[in-house]
Amino acid sequence: MALYSEKVMDHFRNPRNVGVIEDADGVGEVGNAKCGDIMKIYLKIDDDIVTDVKFETFGCGSAIASSSMATELIKGRPVSEALSLTNQAVAEALDGLPPHKIHCSVLAEEAIKNALDDYYAKHPEKKPQA
Ligand code: FES
């Protein structure tokens, strides 16, 4: 069996949503100290919907594929769904990642959560009440 699924290879070779949103409503950046990979996510949010999302990833192929898939999974979706996106959901949507590459999908989950934290810090009135 190939180490990487067709979907991982596709999103690595043709990543979706690469780039920067200049006037983003939320920006999140995370890194993994062990491998040194860095992921940055930009969100545009309108009426509690993620209307646009872009990423910049300086990292391995699995990190690029995870960023690409994660952005596809939250684009056009409610903020609540973006908040609850897990790395398992990203890895499953990619038809799996090798065990030693699971942390690459964790970066995508964390970067989105950081971007949403940034959004709520800028728009505290939007934060769901606990
Ligand atoms: Fe660290 Fe992929 S090897 S993010």
C-alpha cells in the first residue's frame, strides 16, 4: 500500500486556498518545535459564516495537504463548525495519514482555532456565551 493516499497527494500537489487575506478577520499561526513546520491561517467571517479562508504553510507535504483539506472543510461553513473541526476529521477526509504524520493534521486544527481566537479577541461581542 502506498504511504500516502491519493487525496493526500492531490492536496499536496494542488493545494486549495493558498495565499493571504490582507483584511482577514482572524489570523492564526502555529508551529511544531520538533519538525520546525509553520502554518498560518487567515479567515474572513461574515454573519457567523467562514466566507473565505487562506493558508500559508512552510512545512512537509502532509502539513500542506492538511491545511488544504482543512480550509476546504470550513469554507462556507458556520463558525461553530470551524471551531469544532478536529485533526481526526482532517486526516479522515484525506483518507488517512501515516501515524508519524498525524501531528501535521494537528497543526491545521490548532491554526484554525488560533485564528478563531484572534477573531473573538477582535470581536468579543461575537463570542458565544458559555
Ligand atoms: Fe511536522 Fe509535517 S512533519 S508538520
